[in-house]
Amino acid sequence: MTVAIRKLIVPRQMQLIAQGQTVTIIAEIVDVDVTATLLDPVNVPVISVYNPAGTALVTDAVMTKLSLGVYKYEYQTTSANAAGIYTVSVTVVHIDEVARLERVVAFKIVRSSTLATFNYVAVKDQNGVVWYWYIASDNTLAVSATVPSSLGKQAAAIVIAITPSWLEINNPTPALRYVYPALTGDATVSSTQPTVGSGNVGSPTFIGIAGGSFKIALNVSDEVILATV
């Protein structure tokens, strides 16, 4: 058995992009001793992404399996990404064999972004899992297990010094409540402070996918709502 990386694929529409777009990078893994039969290696392939200056932006990130022998990685560019050519390295380890593609050209950022921005904030649940809250296109609070994305929009993080496990928000009474992610990531409310983590006083201001500015708030029934700012 001889493991090899048969192809590295970047969809044509993602090869020349503006800042803020997401690039999907696909690798096909094969056993070249069996007429290049697709193969799932023992260890999931990992990928590194380098900017035009050669600085690693992602180092040995685990790729996601799409099908037998086919793996992908999605790289979200931002306004901080410089224009120029971006390269990737992919490493596959299968038992005692290693296959590697070194610094292959993947995509090129050709212009600065003119995309509208929306915000998200990272929060931790009581198991320490990070979730991402943002305002969906229907102006509701949404949750994602990964950094959210929206076609034609650029996601920007709301930076809080320490990733909070809850937000301290007063209901209309007023009474202090703790808004925190359940183990599904969805916002839930308690009158008592969660036992794990630290909090943030108040809600940050979000720009929604459809535009507009919002803060997380509570109604008289302690239900999570959005207040326009």
C-alpha cells in the first residue's frame, strides 16, 4: 500500500476572491498501489494555510471528511487578509506512511472587500464548548457551532477579553438574570449564576446579517428578545 494525495481542488469561483469570502479546499487521498483507489487514512488529513508573506495563518488544522478518501477545509478570509497568493500544505499519515503536499498555490485575494459586515460573539457553555451567537437575516438570535457565514457578507467578531460563559442582563422588573448557552448552544436564562466560567456585564451591540443594530434583552417573562439600538 502506498498512500498519496491525488488532487488538491479549489472550486473555480474561489480561486480569485475578495477579502471576506470563504474558500473551500478539497483533498483526495488514494492508495496508488491499487490503481489510485480512494482511501480513508488512519489519521485524518491536516492542512496549513500561508499568506503571501509565507506566514502560517492555520497550522495543521484537521480536515472534514466528505466521502471515502475526500476531505475538505473551509478557510474564512477577512479584511485583515492581504491581497496576494495563498498557499497550503496538506499532510496525510496512514499507518507507517506519510504523504504531503508542500506549499501548493490554493487561491489569490485580488481586491479589498466591499462586503457588508455582520457581528458574532463567542460564548462558552457549562462544558467549556464554544458557541457563536449572531443575528440571523430574520432578525432573531441564532447560534452556530462554527464561525457563522452569510453569502455576500463578512463576519466580524465582537471581541471580549475573556470568552464569557454568560451575559448579565436585567429584565424589565428590573431583576438580574444570567443569559447563557445551553449544551445545544441556544440562549437560556437563569436567576442564578452558572457554576462554571465567568460573565460579561450587559450585552454587546450586534450588527445583524440584514443590517440594523441589536442588543440581547429580556421581556417580563424572562424570554430572550432583541432590542434595537
